[in-house]
Amino acid sequence: MIVENDAAIARALQEELSRIAAAEGSGVSNTEQELIITQHWPGMIVGNDAVIPHVPKTNGEIPSEDEQEIKNWLEVDYKMPYGIPPIRKLWVLRSRLKVYYLVENKVQGDGNCQFRSLSDQLYDSPEHHKYVREQVIEQLKSQPQMYSSYVPMAYDAYLEKMSRSGEWGDHVTLQAAADLVWANTLLCRFPLLLSAFLSVDLHYGIKIFMITSFKDTCCVEILPKVLKSKNKVIYLSFWAEVHYNPVRRMS
């Protein structure tokens, strides 16, 4: 799913930006009418052709230090997406968020952004990211038969690496996050209470819906092995392969 062909990115981006620019002066536009079709999700609508199922995978090449400096630009609203390819991908992502009336709650880009984003969606704060990482790692440890085939290295070494604070989450950790049981905010702050209140306000089997910067993939749907929390959906944005943020509907 990662796009390496910069020329293809540029062509697709120019097409998308041309449609958006032509419509910007007139509220609800032809662009929105074309892209927002009929598929309903709690709190949002997306195009039928834009959503693909999720295939767990580990991270590819992590951005260089120069590319990581781009995260300092995350607070900037761009007029034109000229520059290195990651900036063009960010513009694609921002354009899609605008079309779908979504806004990012920007979290720190310290290597924990996936877990901060999950924490924000589950507990209304990114500050429980350490607890979220711990729970994801426990899920991966307890169900190796579900996840080890997606990891191209020794599974124990992968678990040890992924347990470190600052280690980038991948699509395998996202799948584990969708599969496991999440306690409410009180229990995440005081995990020793979990055994005493196991039936209190738990989310189990949560769908994760992700808006991406991939050229050919607007949205990725991550389904849990068993979907039980039908009214709970986690919404994320993904600037591939640089940064995750939680997203919400514009007020």
C-alpha cells in the first residue's frame, strides 16, 4: 500500500487538488458530492470505493531525521503542497479530512503517536499512551497464533522492541488494539482494580477507521476478530509513514 512513485503521487495529487480548488468558493461542492457517497459510519460518511480492508504489517522504512523535522510543520495550514514527497502526502491527507468534515486532535510526534491517538479515542486524553501500549503488547503476547505470521522477524524480538516507549506502532499493533478488551478511564488509571470490576464499562472488539495519505487508498477499515462494541469506533488519520492523529467531526 505504500506509494514509492513520486511522479504518480504528484499526478494524483494535482487531480485531487484541482477538484478541491475548483469547489472551495461554494460551501458544499461537487467534490463533496462526488467523493461522499452512501456508506454510513457513526458520525461520518465516506465513499464506498474509498474503503479497503486492513492487512496487518510491520513498519517499512522509518523516516530519516530530516524527514522527522517535518513534524514541526504539523501545525501549519498549507496553501500549496510543493516540497519533498512527505509534504505532498500530508496535503493529500489534509484535503481528505476537509472533504469529510473531520478535524485532527494533534498529538505529539515522539514515536508514541499511534498509542497517543488510540488513548485519545478510548480515554479522551493522549496521556494514557503507556497503558495503551502495555495492553496492546499483552494482547500480542497472549495470542501469538493471531499475529506472528505478519511479523518478518523473531516474534519475541518484535515484542521486546515494540514494548519500548518511543517505538513506532505499526499495522500489527493496530490490529491487536482492535481485537482486545479496553477498560474505562478509571480502570486504565488504576489497573489493579480491573479484576474487581471486569464487567464495568469495557469495550471489546472495536472497529478502527483510518483516513490515510496513500494515493490509491483514502480509508482503511480495521475490523476486530470479534466485533462486539458496535457503537464504538476509533477514528484515526495516518500520514504514511510519518504520523498518526485522532480525528473527530468538525463542530
